[in-house]
Amino acid sequence: MPATTSSQLTVEKTPSYLVNGRVVRRIFAMDPDVRLLVVVRDPVTRAVSDYTQAATKRPGIAPFEHLAFVAPHNVTNYDLGILIVSHARIVAVRYWISSHAC
């Protein structure tokens, strides 16, 4: 990220920062008074979006509903990577809010 001056607003949009506890500590070590704005999506919408991006790169991938739900009872497949990531983001947001809320 390019350096910014005190008169400039710095914006970062890397979602993986949200789920990495080391990043949280580094941000607040850099400036304990920093104010963060975290924009999140509905986790289901995010999982479908992640799937759509994967499907464009991997033609022939199984339909989302076949990957996301396990037969015969159609229970959620929590081993599916995109669902693991969506869940990790939910947990991370709860942590950030509880640990760093004003």
C-alpha cells in the first residue's frame, strides 16, 4: 500500500485481514487510536459469491447446492472451504466488535 500523509484518508479492502488475529494486533500496535470501518456481507451471499468466482475459473464444478448440503438430509456441509471462510469471518467480526468497540 502506498504511503499516505496525515491529510489523506487511507482505505484498505483485504477481507483476509479480518480473520487474521495477528493483523488485529499489528494494526492497534501501530496506532491504538485508529478507527476502523468494517463492511461485511451476508455470509450466505458471500459464500454464493465465492462459489460463483470459483465456478468461472473451474467449468464443470458441481452446483453450489450439491456442494453446500450433504445428502440425504441436506445438512450444511461445514467442510466446504467457502463456508468455512464465511463462518470464520462471522467469528472474526464478533471478536473485533467485542474487543475493540468504542
